[in-house]
Amino acid sequence: MKYDAMFNLNFDDIHPESSTIGTDCGGDKEKGVFKYFKKIWKIYPDVKITLFITANWIDRANIRGLTYYLNRILGRKYTKKWELDTFRIDKFTGWCKWLNRFENFETANHGLYHHREINPHSAEFQDMSYEECLFRLKESEKIFENSGLKHVKGFRAPGWGISDGLFEALKGLNYDFIACSADTTTKISKHARSNGAGIKNAPLIYPSYHKGLINIPQNWDIMKSDVKRALEIVKCNGLISAKGHIAHVYDRELTGNGLNQESFENIMALLEELENYNIEYLTMKEIANKYKRT
């Protein structure tokens, strides 16, 4: 069957944190942000979602005092203290079993901690050596295995932080894909290229090989992009890769493209328009497999 375009919906920063602890990053289940996934699937059951999960999320400060907020307001540097092992997914096996019940979705690796000790704190793998990347990837895989959560050999770098060592480690561990090229503003064309996350000449609307891995781009923002942009991708028979964060606000900061009522309605408007075309709905793993065969 000939399709007009491919479509994938993908989200970062999923972990078991709930609103009773801090922010709902999936921990509230259907009572929280996952209600939007169920609403999408109720009308568009073929839509497939890729969730990038951090194995042992610690990118959250545990002390909030007057000095902390004053420094934030004045733009001064401040020191965060980090919680360890609070959201290790193998401590939430019930949550993992609940996730496993869903169809038309996959989970992939979004780092061990989503954190490093120097700025930018969220860019866990930025400029990291091969040995350290390998260690963190292996540790995250152990946690995934112990959790019982179904997952694929795919990776998106936290905070877009990458290194040559990261690519070598991912190849050595036989990862199928990386999602490290994001560009939701460049005008769409078959010849467009993106510099997203430091990746030069990465195709904006097609998967590509980069340093031995299939790189799957993200080119449609769930909050800021419009239907017209997606239809330009359809004209090129490309991939609409709709990207967002699971939380709209985290650590009192806007993520910019979090999942809330506004971004949900934007996604639904796009899916309604795509009914007029023959769209192939795929997970990123399926996209990587499809690309390998071409």
C-alpha cells in the first residue's frame, strides 16, 4: 500500500513522579496526563506513541527555600540538591505493569538520571566520554530490565546533550535508533536540512543514518506548530514526527511544549486534517525497521 506520509507522536521525560510528590510525569496515570492519550486513541486508535523514559530520574531539586527563589528571580547562580533513586522505575513495578497494558505505544531510553553535575544540568550525556556513556547506558538498561517495562532499543539524549562517545556506546549496545535532530521552524522542503542538537545536514523530514545509527528527526511541535506545516511534510511524502514533553510545567518552569488541554487540541486538529490522507501510523522502532529495509 502506498502512503502519503508517516506519523509518530513522541514525548520526553516520562517517569513515575506524580502530582502528590511534585509534578505529574505519568505517575497520576489516567487521572493525569495519560487521559489525553486515552482521548486520542478513543477517536484515532491507530496513532502510535513513543515515550522516552528516564530510568532513574533525579533532575529535581529537593530544597525550595527563600534564598533559592530569590536567586532565581535575580538571575543568580544557585546550587541544587538532588534526590537519588526516588523515581527509579524498578521501584514502581506496578506502574510499569500498568504501562505495559497499553497498545500502540513503545517506551525508549531517555538516559539514566537526566542530570549531570555541571551546567546545563539536564544535558546528561553532553561531551561525555565513551566509557562514561557506556556505563550510564548499561545502568539504565539494568533498571529497565528489572522493572519489567517493555521497551525498545531506542534513545533520545536528555537536554539534547550528545558526544561522539555516546554514539559509539549506542552502536556497541546495538541500539536501533536515536532521535537527536529537532527542528520545528525551518521551512519544509525535500531538500531542507536541520542543525538540531548540533547535528549538521540531518534531514528534517526523513530518517537518516548518522554515525552508524538511524536518526529519527522531530519536526512538528505539539504546542507551536500548525496544520499547514504538517501538510507540507505530507506533500514531500515525509515523516511527521510530533514532539512534546509529558509535563507542561516542571520545577516551576514551562517546558514550552508540554501536554495539556491546549497542545492536546492542537494534536487533535492535526489528526482530523490527516483523515484526508493515507497516513501510516508508526512507532519509532517501526520507522527504523522500515528505513533499514529501504
